[in-house]
Amino acid sequence: FQRTTRKIQPTEAGRAYFERVESLVEELGRAQSQAKDLNEVPRGVLRIASPVSFAELNLVPLLPEFAALYPELTFDLRLTDADLDLVAEHIDVAIRVGAPKDMSLASHRLSPYEAVACATPDYLRRHGRPVAPGDLARHAGLVLGLRGFHANTWKFTARKGGGVKRVKIRERLRSSNAIALKQCALGGMGVTLLARWIVGRELRRGELVDLFPEHDVTSALDESGAWLLYPSKDYLPKKVRLFVDFLKVKFAGGPPGDR
């Protein structure tokens, strides 16, 4: 080091030494943590972040089962539609809807995103059922708005023939919360486009009607599904690895909200 009465700084040789050993020290720390994890019961706080609607239907119902498996763990569940900085917020694992944008994070696709344009039988009796996707332009739309833009244009792709139709929706309601849109749709307020994991139960009960089952439907928000994200690609603490593996098993048959 070079020292003066005002400051201390590494010499050129010191900086070169640090650059060589920094990665070795980090790797040694990871090796020690991995060895410790092999013999320890997972404990401590597991910090999880998830969009509100996704968590309510697909994540929160699973937490009691996971908690029963590992009684030494406690949980900090952050429900937000904002993209939190996982490192700055000390988040262990996050779920996000849409393709990952931060390539420095480890990621795993948890579930595809299958959207459904739907309305109640009562709404359709009062306003008529749309025969073709273009008919939706005259219906009241309940539209999801999130992260600085809103999905008021829906794209319909015919499963047979592959024809594509884009429809500009007339907005009656815009909301950042998918559960709110579902409740308004169930109240007969209009037509909405939501993930099947949000409306699957209501579709099976006949409370909502899939308007175009012969089409794949997307909007600007339906990017590629739900993803698991975690900060480190090199090492996962045991508590995180167990939780990730648990979710992979639980989602193997599709999102719980769609079962």
C-alpha cells in the first residue's frame, strides 16, 4: 500500500494481486457455504417476491405445505407488480411474468402464459356473443395496464390456418391488478383478457365463457410465461434450491390456479 497522512491506496502490484485473488476468495467462500449446506437443516429467512395476482392464486396456497417441510425457515413475502432489484432488496427468489430482462440473474421458466378472452354468460346475453375477434371492438373492454403500458390491443391467431387478427379494444376499465379485472368481469362489466391460471376455475364452473377457444390470444403483456429468478448463477443457498425444486414439481402439471 501507499500511505500518506490523508489516504491509503494499493500500489500497482497490490491492485494486480487483488485482481488475481478476488475470484479465488469468492470461490472459496462458495465452497465453504456448499459444504455447510450439505449437513445443515435449512433455516433463516427466505425472501420471495411475486406479482400480486400470481401469488394469490398460485404461490400462497403452496406455502403452508413447503413451510411444514422445513419448520426452521421463516418467510418474507413481497407481493408487488414492480420489478424489484433482487440484489439491493436482498430477495432470494422472485417470480415474474414476462421474459427476463436482466441477463445477470439465473432464471427458470416456471409456466407458459396462456391467455383467455372471456366474459360472463349474463354479459353475453345482454350484449351478444362476438362471432369473430373483430366483433370485440364494439364491446366494453376490461384491460390490464402494467409497467408503464397497457394491453388494449389483443392479437388472435387461429390454431387452424394460422390467420392473425389484431383488435383494438374499447376500454371500459383499465387496472394493474388482474384479480380486480376478474371480479369486474364476473360482475358482468365487460370482456377481459387474462391468464388461464387466473380464470381457469371460473371457466370450468361456467361462470366465465372462453369466447375464442379456437384461437391463441396474446397482448403486449403476455410475453412468455412466469419465470423464477434468483441472483446467483454459481451458487444457490440450500433454502433457495429446495424452494425452487419444490415449485418446479408443483408447476409441472400446470399452474395451481388452473387446476
